Amino acid sequence: MKRILLLFVICLFVQSVSVAQEGVDFRNISLEEALEQAKAEDKLVFVDCYTPWCGPCHRMLTEVFPRKEAGDYFNSRFVCVKYDMTKDENVELNKKFRVAAYPTFIIIRPDGTVLHKQTGAGDLNYFIPCVEAGLNDSTNLWGLEQEYARGGMSNVRLMAYQAVLADAFDCDKATGIYRELWGRLSDKERVQKEFWRLYTDNYCTFDSPMCEFMLAHLDEIRANAGQEEVDRFLLTRYGGMLEKWIKGLEIRDSISFEDLCSQVERLNLPRLDEMRVLAGWVVNQEVQALTDWIAKKMPEGNSQAVRFYADAFQGISWGHDFNVPENYSSCGSRLAELTVNKMEEQGTNLSSSDLSEYFGALSCFQREMPIELCRRLVVLGDKVLPVLPDDERLPGMKRMFDDMRRVIEQGNK
């Protein structure tokens, strides 16, 4: 029996070692040693600069690099090393490569020449093409720097250079090249599809001349770059900013709410127009108008929509240091009851996700839940909980309904 158990343990060990070796082989050596081994093996050096607190770094090291496909690609081309940039021994390395974001990946020739830098994480379908671009002198950082230094770079190539600098998180250089490119372009070129990326770049801020040009020539840009793509970007960008105002979050952008609304009006996108009105009610603390709108919208909205409405209602409080109009509490009570009504209508069709969203909404509408609503929720829970999937979310669902029971018990004392 002991022999069988020992054999089983050995098999598991061998299997785990085999799996580990299938992925990227990160060698526990210094950079100098890596360069020497790369020269001897006719390879390049691949450096992963990471930190323990970086979520994307952890994902790459635990989910992406251990895969067999990753090992097959990287081990045949690179001497791979990884360095924790929070350790004292790597301070000079950090300075040498000017690492400012994590994870940062660097491709180096055996003679120490940096060919490419890339920041950010992604799955292999995204990441390997990025590495491939780093191996090509027409697309990597080193090659583009050499081309720029020689002079005569076309506008399209200059835009490619700026994008690579931005991906390398070389912000100062990327900003300079962006401004140089913008200054070189004619108005006719600025509306062409090949330069659409300039408006999606972080350097095109809401108060920038580039943004104003985009708004003034939006019809032409939509026609050339594709209306669907342009509008999708505008919905994401302006919708994200409006959502911050709707939720009463701290805004640290250079544009005022009035100027933001003025820009949104020029976009002619109904969804953003609706969000603009909603944000206006929050900013101006128009509780009754917001409540009436939510009450009208709630019957047709799903649980996620109701949670969004609730965030807006709570934004009236959060956005004004919790100084709220007199009717804020009564309006919240009305919306809380409508939410419970909606939950009861869905009954046993409620999912764990629905319950989480609805309970979140209730906490926004009412800080202290009335006992009568708690009783109704407990009755609902007795029907819903038995039909929910027995997964990792179920204990949390039970706790939410148990909280309602405790409110009832405390109210009966």
C-alpha cells in the first residue's frame, strides 16, 4: 500500500513538473547572465518587469505564461527572465529601462540594445502579435527611433512611432510626437480614416484643440472613419464622463459640467442626451424630477438598469457632501417600494445577479429599510432561495435575506 501511495505521489510530482516546464521558462539569473546566455544560444532576451501588487502582472505570470503555447513561442526565441521591481537589487534596473508602468516587457539584443518595450497585459492572442511587432525593425521601438532620427518620416509612420512610444509608457516623448504630428497635418488629413486614432488617444483631452476640431468636423470624420466605430468611441468616452457626474463621483478632469454638456449636445447621440439630462438632475439636486423619471423607467428596466438609477439617486447625496433636499428621503422610500414590487413580479425568475443588483439599489434608495419592506423581502427570499443554483454566490444571497430578518427582529423588540 505504501509503495502504491509513493508511486502515486511521484506521478503527481512528475506531472506537475511537466506542466510547469510546458510554459515560459523564466531563468533565475541576472540580466548580465541572460545577455551572455542569449549570445551563446543565438536568442534575444525577454524581460518581464513586474511587482507583487500588480493584478495584470499576476495574471500574466499565473495564467498566460504557464500555458504550453506560451512556452512553445517564447522558449525557442528568448532567454526569459523576470524581475520584481520592488526589490532593492532591481532599483538600478528600473532606472536603466525607465520602467513607469507594470507589467513592462522588454526585448533586448545580446549586446544590450533595447529593441522594444511594451506595457500592459493580455491573452496570448493579443500578446504574441505585440511581441512579433517588437521583433520587426519596421514596427519596434528601436527601428522607429532610428527612422525618426534619420528624418523624413511620413505622417502615417510618425503616428505609428507615437503609438509605440505610448505603449512603452514613454509619456514625454509620446506627447511631443503627438503634438508634432498634429502640427504637420492639414485639415484635410485630420479628417481621414488613417488619422482617426489621434482622437481616441489620451492626449486628445476634452479641452484640447484636437477635440474641438473633431467636434467641428464630426460629420466628415464619421463618413471617412466609419460612423459605427466613431459613435462607439464617443459613447464610451462621453458616457463614462457623464456616468461620473450621475454617480456623484469626484471629477478630476479639465472640463466643467456645463462645457461637457455643450459638447454632448453636438454629438447627436440620443443615449448621451438622456444621460446628460440625468446628470443635470443629479448636479442640480432635482430630486423630484429624477424620482419621477426613475419611476417611469423602472418597469421596463432590468436589474442592472435599476441599480444604475439607484446610483444616480445616491449621487444627489454623494455629490453634495450628503446635504440633500427635504424630499430626498420620501422619494427614496417611493423608489425602494417600486424596487421591491419589481422583485416580487420576477419572483422565482430572479437570479443571484439580479438579487445582488436589486439589494444594491435598495441600499441606495433607503439607508434604513422599513420593516414592512423587510417582511416582503423575507417572504420573497423563502420562495427564491430554494431554486437558486448552489454555487459560491448562494451564501451571500442568504446573508442578504438574513439581514432583513434581523431588521424585523430588532423592530419587534
